[in-house]
Amino acid sequence: MTISIFQAVLIGLWTAFCFSGMLLGIYTNRCIILSFGVGIILGDVPTALAMGAIGELAYMGFGVGAGGTVPPNPIGPGVFGTLMAITSAGKVTPEAALALSTPIAVAIQFLQTFAYTIRAGAPETAMKHLKNRNIKAFRWTINATVWLFALIGFSLGCVGALSMDTLLHLVDYIPPVLLSGLTVAGKMLPAIGFAMILSVMAKKELIPFVLLGYVCAAYLKIPTIGIAIVGTIFALIEFYHHPEKVVVKEEEKDDWI
């Protein structure tokens, strides 16, 4: 499949909107949202949603960012991975595309950190303009970061779409055995993502619920929506039967009174 310049521009605009939208608090920089837009532009929504779903499962854990670690950027699988899965005509599966796009996601995250570093002094500059009653400069300063992210997103989307033929030619040099291995590795990434979530959030009192979810999925073959409903039921039971207790601290008294 060949991507036209018009489609590349649309993908760039969509990536710009999603990448800059996370600064506005609308959570557009997610795998499923990025891939869905790319799927509509290229006319293959099922493959895009499959790519977005598996990317969302993996990056759900990567987004935790435990400690000082910086998680990979969802643009990797959301845009580049979706482009690989759609334009390869089935040669690159969504699982293999997830594995192939992970290094790109790491590189994009470094680019995002660089953009944050450039705009690190923006709050101080904006306050200075505000004190000087320069409203025009103040607005430009506070919005420049959003426009910078939009420019980066547009460039990534266009470059990714226009360079997809080159990337697919490079994929042709990968042996089929290695592609199969990447597919297996891509299937393991969602499990690694959930393991990262559990390493941060899991408590001993939550282990029975984790085991229950595993039993529902592995042995009872309940779909994901059904497991989510079961989890919601237990969450409501826990909430209504064990309401959170508010601890009121007594006023501290001096020893000499």
C-alpha cells in the first residue's frame, strides 16, 4: 500500500493534535486514539484498532514510569506501528509491529524530554511578561509549548508516513524466523506491562482479586468486558461494605502544659 502526500499530511495533523493534546489534559496521546485516526485516514480501521488495543495493553504498564524512569512514547506503536501493520498487507502482524516500533517509541520520548527542556524556563518568562502587563507576550509564552509539541507531532506523522516504504524494505531483509520471534515478543509485551503495574500497585490484600481475574480469563474463558464487570462488582462490594475511615488527629499538646 502506498501512502499519498495528502494522507501523510492528514496523519501529520492527527499526530500533532494528539501529541499536543496531552498538554491540554484531554489524553489524546494514547495508542488506541492515535491508531484509530491513522486507520480512518488509511481506510483500515480493524487493523488499526487491533494495533491500538495491543499497544494500549503494553503501554498501560509502561506509562507507570516507576521512580525516575521515562516510559516510551505511545506515538511509536500508535502511528509507526499502525502504519507498519496496515501498509505491509499482513506481512507484519500487530504483535510484530509493536516490537518493531518500541525502539522508535523510546527515541520519541527522548525528543519529548528535549522539548520539555527547551521550554523549562517558560513559566518564569510568562510571569515576567504578566508583571510587565504584556498580555500578548504572556499568551505567546504559555502557548508556545503546545505549538512546539504540535510541530514535533506533525513532523513525526509526516516523516513516518512518507518513510514507510523504506522501513518496509528494511523489514524485507529480516528473516521470517526473526519476524516470528518478534511476534512472540510483541505478545509478551502486554504481560510485561501488567507486571509493571502490579509491581507498583499490588498489595497482599489485592492478590485474591488478581488470581480471580486470571482464573476468569484462562479457565472460564470470560471476555475482557465480562472480567471488567466482575471486577466492578467486587470493587463496589468492597466500597460499600468497607467505607474509607477518616482518621482525625488529635491536637498536639506541649509537654509543659
